[in-house]
Amino acid sequence: MYDYISNVMMCFFCWNVGPTTRQTNRIKIKTLWEHGDSQPRIAKTVGCSLSSVEKWVHKFKVAAEQGVPDKNAVVDNPRSGAPPKITKTICKAILTFTEGKCDRQAPAIKRHVNKKFGVSLDVSYIRKWLKKQGLKPYHRPKRLALSDSHKVKRVTFARKYRKHDWMNTLFTDESEFPLQLKALNTKNNIVWARSIDNVPPAEIEQYSNAVRVWGGVSAKGNTRLIFYKGDLTAENYCGKILEKVEPDFKTVFGARNRSWTFAHDGASAHKAKMTNEWLEEHVPNHITSGPAGDWPAKSADLNSPIEHVWGYMSGKLEKNRPRTIPALKRRLTELWTDMDQDMAKKQAKRMEKRLKSIISSHGEWTGD
């Protein structure tokens, strides 16, 4: 009688004061069952399924028949079964072997654990366990390999141009848009880490493909998009591109504006003597490139306003890629003409922050 009254009081307390848990629900079920309520009514009153009530009523009956104390029928006892396979020692070893490291796919982790501890783990179990530890599989971002001399020049450039008027600068570049893109096998090129900042990039060497498109973007507006054939020599660059878009400079910045700056990277045609002479004569200011110039080599991240535009256009092409060169040119022209001007503005505003990052990282790639 005392146990019954205690259960009723506990049930009343749980319903009105304490939080709903599995254990308090079992107390409610036991109390209502002993009170004589039907199982459907108990399920409705407690707010659980009829199958749960049937299961626990059966356990209460068995406990009563075997003389098991009432408390053992409702308390969560440790469950039987195999102990966790990943002990604290194995956990530490896996994290040391995996976190922030390259070539650490689940099969490689499985082989490592099996060899070191003699424990066989399922690859799907390993992936789920890593996610529970706060790790995510990231594809390694690609960036150009930078030597010490490259980094020094990048820092020198960043310090010199940190306060430059990037909102009044024309960022120019060339790019290629092939009809067919080669599929890259990046499936296994992942690193488990807590954030993308902890993922070491996959460094690649710079290489040059055939260039077919030239354009210039700025926070004030864009030039026209130029298509051309052949290699980008200094003669072609000056005669077939710069002379053709010279009227656009006045359209973008205004005929009387003598404070805007022309910027391009250190491609061979850009740093040629003929090109520098043309720029000296036709633009008010320009950032020099080449060994003796200011613009550092392997620094596409410094030309992000135009690089982001090329990336945006490539992404749009992937949704419905043209199958002929004329169709591809028409599509590129449409994308260039309809492009949101805020894209270039946002990137130009980020230039000062980008340069600060280069200085603080001693010349490392900014990730843009």
C-alpha cells in the first residue's frame, strides 16, 4: 500500500512539476495500470503509443510474478551488448592520424586502426564517428605553389597598395571557356577537419591555356567583352584589345577622370615593353608588372574582381553549356552584359582586407 501511494505521489509530481522522461512515463504507466485503467486509456493519458504501454505492462507483470522490486521495473539499467569499439586510446590515435591530414579516407583509417590496435571498424561507422567528433570531409582547395621570393613580393605589393583607390581601378584579365570541360576526379581528395580553414590546399603549378576572351571590370562599370584568336602577344594585346577598348575607359570612368588605374597581371604580353609604352601614353595610371614591376607573379587572388566574374560565368555555362563556338560566344556576351555590377563592387571593397591578410600571413594565398 505504501509503495502504491508513493507511486501515485511520484506520478502526480512528474505530471505537474518535473520534466517528461522515459522513466517518469513508466511510473505513470505503472501507477495507472495498478489503478485499473485500461491500456488504451493509459496510452492516451500518458501521451505515448499503445505498444509502449503493452510492453511496460508486460514487464510489470513479469516483475510482480518474479518478486522483483518495483523500482527495478522502471529504472534504466545498463544495457547489455558489445562495448564501444573505439576506446579513448583509439579515439586519440584516430584523431591524430586523421585531423587536418591529407589522404585520410575512411578505408585508410580502417587499415591504420586494424594494424595498430587489431580492431576492425566498418568504414561507414568511421565516417559517422568522425562527424560526431565535429569533423567534416572537405575537398582540398587548389592554389598556386608560392616560393619564398613570390611571398616576399606579394607582401611588398600589399604594403605599397594597401591604401590604393581600388574602387576606381579597372581589373583586367584573359580567360578561356572551352566547349567541353574535363571531369576532375576529386572524390577521394578530401581532408577531415573542423572547418575549411584547417584544410591544407592542394598546390598546383601555374600553366597557360589558349586565351580567347578579354575583359575589364570595376566598381564604376565594365568594358566590352573581347574575343580574339591566336596567342596573346604584345602586338595582339595592344593592337587587337587595348586599342579596341580604349573608348570604354572614358565611358566607364568619365572623360575628365584622370585618377583611375589600369591593372593586369604579369602575363608575357602584359609586361612587354610595347605594352608599357602604350599604357604610359593612353591611361593616366597603371600598375606595372613583370620582374621589375609591382604586380607579383602567381597572384590571381589579387585580381579577384575579374576572377570572380570568370568563375560566375563558368558556373552559369555549366547549367546549359553551348555546343558550338558561335553559340558559346553569344552566351558569354549575354552573361557579361547582364552581369550584376555589385559583384565587382563587393570584390573591390574587399581588396584592402585581402592585402592585410597577405601582410599578416607573410605572403600566403588569401583563399579568394
